[in-house]
Amino acid sequence: MSTFQKEHLVYFLEHQDQLFDEPVAETIAEAEEFLEECYAEIFDSADDVVEYLEENGMDAYDIDELDSVAEVFKLPRGKYLVVLA
């Protein structure tokens, strides 16, 4: 079962160009399938995102720098989507 809510999928569809030069999904179903295949995750806080990025071998980021990380999508309601494709 997916951990992505519809609002997460819609946000990704609308902002996928933040990470990709060409669309990787055109529908909500395609977005969900893509995110599941690349093991994208939803986080509740910026601290959790920084810890996750460091654990996955990415450069150490300050919480204030997350807006510049293409793999991090700041979702509405304060959550974060991380796509390590």
C-alpha cells in the first residue's frame, strides 16, 4: 500500500521539473508508481530529511539549504518528499 497521499502525488506532478528535465509521470497513478519504484519517502520535518540525506551518502546539508536540494520537495503542510532517483 502506498504511503503517498493524493496531495503528495499532485504536488510531485506539478513540480517534477525541479528534479527532472523531462516529465517522468503524467498522471497520479504514474506518479505513484514512479515514486514507489525509486523508494521516495515522506518526512515530517526538515531535521528528518537532513538525517536521511546524510545516511544515504549525500553531502551534509543545513536545514536552511534544503530549498536548494533538487531531490527535496517541500510539500504543503510542512512535510517533505525526498526522491533519490
